[in-house]
Amino acid sequence: MSFYNTNKENSEESADSSRKAKRQEIVIYDLFLLFNEPLSPSMVYKALNEKWPITSIRRAMTNLTDDGVIVKTQETVKGVYGKNEHLWSLSGKTSDSKQALLFDF
């Protein structure tokens, strides 16, 4: 599940939010493929020119982890808020989803 309907959106709004959340996952996965190195949520946030809330990026990275396409490492770096964040890397498992064009929002 890409979108968690915690705000009780109606079915039309929820479907739209689900599509957007899935697209975020695809774009973030594409970033991992492009950079081919471990990334933190803040690094993804910066690479996307801060266009999406970092909480959405963290949700998408958690979903990608649950799907097995990226893995959380033990390595940490300072994030945008000055706190340590873990790095994630590609797991070696390929995604079944169609890739989006990078930055095509």
C-alpha cells in the first residue's frame, strides 16, 4: 500500500493520493538507480529540490524497504535537521513497477 488514508479522504481523493504516493515511490527508486549509491531521506529530499515533504519521502522509502527493493544500512549521515539519518541502498531485487521519468512530476 502506497497511501495510508489517515485523513479519511473520499474514494476519489484517496485514489488520487494513492496514485501520487506510488509515483513518489517510483521517482525515489529511480533516484537510487541513477545515483547507485546509498542515500538518506535528506539526500533524496535535496535531490528532488525539496519539492515533496520529507515525511512523504520517508514513507515512500519505508514502502520501498517493505517491498524489498531498498535496504536500510547501519551507516548514518547528518540530515537536514542536524540529526543522524540512516542510509538506504539498492537491495539487488528489481522493481516490477514501470519506471517514471526522473523529475517528471
